[in-house]
Amino acid sequence: SIGIDVTESATAAKGSADAAKAVGMKVGYLKTDIPPTGTDYTADVAAMKEKGVDTLWGSIQQPLYTQLYLKAKEAGINFKAALSPTGYDQRLIDAFGPKIAGVYFLIDFAPFELKLPAHKTFEDAMAKYSPDAQPAKQQLSMNGWLAADLAIRGLQEAGKCPTREAFIKNLR
């Protein structure tokens, strides 16, 4: 069964639970009220263990997800899968290394490990324009880079007097 922890809202938690059920998963544990500053996960981990949770989906920010994951591992929960929508960040790997082996981070861009030419362009620009955001290999940095690139390209494609319609139509 899957354990789902969500801080955004009860609506987001229900959506995650419904999605899990739609693909045949049993939701064994669902919590929607994790404070953004963190909490003691002892009771949550005990409930997950009691319910036989073997998959962790945590729509919570780092480092909260990692704290929950590590607490569960300490309690003897061996997840078949542990998925986090945030945390693909070299700093997290540097800090926790093998302790978080087996956690999957969901990203919507080519992973840095592929070392594509676009990654080099990104890293060089980050070093030049945002030296405080190092190492550059951070999910949020890449998402910001992609959003800015898309906005600039959209404005270029929209023409001399850009409109919302021209921005969308020409960018497509």
C-alpha cells in the first residue's frame, strides 16, 4: 500500500490518493496537515508501519521528505518505491548520500547525469549570473531557467507588439 503525505492542501492529498487508487494502489496512510516547518514523524511512521505501507509518495518539500523517509527507514520500513516531486539537488546527495539511495525524484527535464550540451550552457550561465546558487545542479534552479527561457522565447516569437494570443500561438 502507499503512504501519501501532502502539505499543500486536502484537495491535493485527495488528488494524489485518487490517482494512486486509479492505478490499482491501496492507500494505506494519508496525511494532509504536515506543517511547513516540519514535525516529529514518529506517529506517522508508526501508522505507516502498522498499515503495511511499502511505497512513499510525499508531496512535501525538502528537507521534510528526507526527514520522513529516514525516520521510516530507521523504523524498519523497507519501501518498494519512494517518490518525491522535489529534491533533485546535488546538495541533498552531498548531505545524505547512500542514506537516501532508492528515493526517486520526479523531474521534467533531462537529468544532469546525461551531461548534455544544454546542461553545460545552463551551468556556465548559473556560474556567471547566479554564483550564489552553487552547485547549479538544483531542480528549482533548472525549473527557473526553463521558465525564463520559455518566457523570453515567447516574447521574441510574439512579434514587435506582443499580445497574449501571439505569445501562445507563435510559441507553439
